[in-house]
Amino acid sequence: MKKISVLAILVVVVGLLAWKLLGTSPEATSHSKNEDQANAVKPVVSDSASVLKVVSVVAPASAISATATVGSSSAQSAVDLVKAAGGRFFKIDGEVSITNVGDDTRRASKSDRVVSGSVINVGDDSYAVLIFDDDQIVFMQPNSTLEVRDYRYDPKQSGNNNIDYAITQGGLRFVTGRIGQQNHKAFKLTTPSGTIDVRGTEFSVVVEKDKKTVYTNVVSGGIGMTNAAGTTVSTAGQTALTASTNAPTTTISAAPADTFESLDTLARKSAVKSVARKSGVKNVAKKSKGVAKKTRVKEAQAAQKPQAAGITAVVEEPVAPAMVLAPAPAPAPAPAIVLAPAPAPAPAPAPAPAPAPAIVLTPAPVDGATGFYVGAQLGSVNYRYSNITNNGQIGFGLLGGYAINENFAVEAEYNSLGGFDSTKSTLKGSSIGVSGVGYYALSQQFTLFGKLGIASTSLKETAKPGFAGNFTHNNSGLMFGLGGQYNVNSRFGIRVGFDSYPVGDATSNKSTAGLLYAGGIFKF
């Protein structure tokens, strides 16, 4: 009897222990499978077949219940955080702070992400180097502020890409990444005196202590500075000064001493600079991409980590939809909980090579912006017409045009084609016409152009004494022209060219008048 009693007591003790370990009671056997899983840490499978793997579970019931809110929406937000476009700190030295939307200002570290809405401040005797997801590099000298108003990068949908920066003080140096190479209109840097766009570029910009004067220096490629005075393009090797939002940008021989010294030294000594020169801007900082990816994953972990002690989450590994924590049958007396091993992460694919930078034509006419312009021309007229004895008379013209884009414009013109003598009469010609004008830039200042259109001409013939008859010869036909244009600044350009017009009767005395001219145009 004693043996039976002892055995019965042991069975009861073992049963109670098993009940405690399993977290169930005999009354719970009628519960559904979903109700059982509600009291345990359960895996989450997102729509993209990614899972949140629970690495360790050592928490009280209150902490475990907190994980029940980690669902597919949380997993998706974590994935979005990992994939959010932005940048990171490649180097930090001294006092560098970052402020993100909804956060307090804090000391920057290499684990911080720089995203839309971030503001970075560099203090005295300090500097920072940033690398963005499109391989764009930003060097920041002491006492500088960079505001990332908008940064969007999708390597598969370049039309969605956009960069909108602002500098309020100090100095920055930019090395264009994929966004600026593929579409220079997708890059905008706002300064106290104007807005800068790029054309496949490395350049520096410094804001003086008065918070108005801006100096720029182009290392390679070109930039455009736009303000109320117009747009001015600077190319490799040029330094420019913009004194205010209403002052035109002027090219200068050199900036004051030490203006760009800090940025030049930082770019020369920084390791990321040497990588850029070896592999090109398109593939800069390949060695640091793995670090950037690990940093983003760690931030996603922190965003998804429950506040209860003892629960750790690792985010975003593509695996087949499967339960990570799966109860497995075990031999009596009590089942055991088995953690299924997580699959090894797949190696990250090598980044696709970026397309070669596009050839950028210098905008024309007069710096390439669209808009209206007017002009005048003066030159020498020569007729191919019977009995004319004094070719080479003076002709002049007026024109107005509209630049549709940087390579094409439409012009309307009126020309006086001079007065001439023949053996029997005196002649005076004029023309009106409309033409299309195509431009091809040889440099930032000099552009070739050709035009083709329709002209209507009038040649009035007055008989000399002793001869009878006054006539007016009207004709319409094709006119064409060739020439070159030198852009003095963003509003004024000088032209030299030759135009040919049809003259004479439509059916007889067909001839041409050629106007060799020099003139100028003014852009509104």
C-alpha cells in the first residue's frame, strides 16, 4: 500500500509539473488551436513571405502578451524602414548632431540614418562625410548645416527619384550619384542666394558669414545657379559669386583665400574620395554597402523590438512561409517545445552597374531656359537677279522668338533687303517669315544653329527715266539660314549668320537674296 501511495503521489507531482510547463490545464483541451496560440509567442508571416524570427523568449506573461501586437502590418513597416531611401554617416569627427522628424536633436553616430526631414549640424573643428543610397557623397566642413528636405531613390523607377537639399551656413562638397547622373533636374540645392542644379558634377558651395553671399567652385561637370536675375551655368574649373537673390551670378578668377580649403582637404584625405576616383561616382563606396545594409537592419530591429525585457526580434529574412516556433510531438511523459532552425540568409545580390552618365548639351538660346526673346541684325545683301549692277547694299532685320527647350526654338522675322539699281529700273526688297531654329552646343558659351522656314518676299521695281512700267514682284518659298551664337551672359547673346530668301516672280525671274549679318538677341 505504501508503494502504491508513493507512486500515486509521484504521478500527481509529474502531472502538475507537466501542466505548469505546457501552460495548459485539463479544462483547456476543449480550446481551439487559435486560442492556444494566443497565449504563446507565435511567428508572424508577412505577405512577402518574410518572418520575424524570435531568437529568445525569457519573459513574464505581461511581456509575452505585448508581442501579440506584432502582426503583418508591423512586419511590413519594418520592411519599409529597411528599404527607406536615405543616407548614412561614412565619417564623423567632433561635434556633429542630427535632428529627424519627430525626434530631439542628438549627437550623430554611424548607425544613424539620414532621411527626408533630417537636419545635420557640424560644429567647430568638426566635419562629417555622408554617403546616400544612390552613391552620392556629401562632405561637410566645420560650422555647416545641411537640411534634407526630400530624398527619394528607387533604382528600378528612376522617375520617382528626387533630391531636395538646403544649405543655410558653412560649406558643402557634393559628388553626384546615380540620381543626378540620370536626371539633373531631379537634384536641387537651395542656398540663401539661389537654387543650384547639377549636370553630372562634383562641386563645392560655401555660404559666407553674412548668410547671403554664396561662392561655388566646379571640380567636374557643370552646375546652374538660378535666382531672380536668371540662370548662370558654371563649368569645370570655374568659380562663381552670387551676392543675393536679386544679383546675377558672376564668374570670378578666384574666391577669397581659404574659402574652399577645408572642403578640398577633407575630400583629399577622406578614404571615400580615393574610392570614388578609382571606381567612379557610380560605384563609389562598394566596401561600405554591406555596413550600410547591416545598419539599416539593426535600426529595423530596434523599431520592432518589444519594450518588455527578454524578447529580441530580428527582421527581414526571405524564407518560405513556415512556423518558426512549432510544437513537436515528444515522448511521454510531457511534450517539449522545439525551435525550428532559421534558414541562412541569402547573399545580397551584387549592385547592378549604373548607366554611363548622359552627354549634356549646353542649353540654348542664351543659357537654355525656355522663354521669349527678341533680336536685331544688320548686314550686307546680295541678289542673284538679272541686270543688278550694285550688289552689297545694307540690309537689316528684326526678330522675335520662343525657346521651346534647350535645343529648339521658333522665330518670326522681318527683313529689309536693301535697294538696288539695274539697267532699266530701281529695286527695293523686303521679306517676312517664320522658321524653326535648332541648336547644337559646342561649349557652355558658344552654340551653332540652323533654321528652316517659309518666307514671303516683295521686290518693288520702279522704271528709270526713258523706260516704261513699274512692277511689284511677290514670291513665297523656303528660306534657310546657318550661324553661330555666343552667350555673353544669361540674358544677352551675339549672333553671326547667313540667311537666304526667295525673290522675284513666282513663275519668272526667280532668284534669291542672301543676307550676311551680325546681330544680338535679348532674353526676357
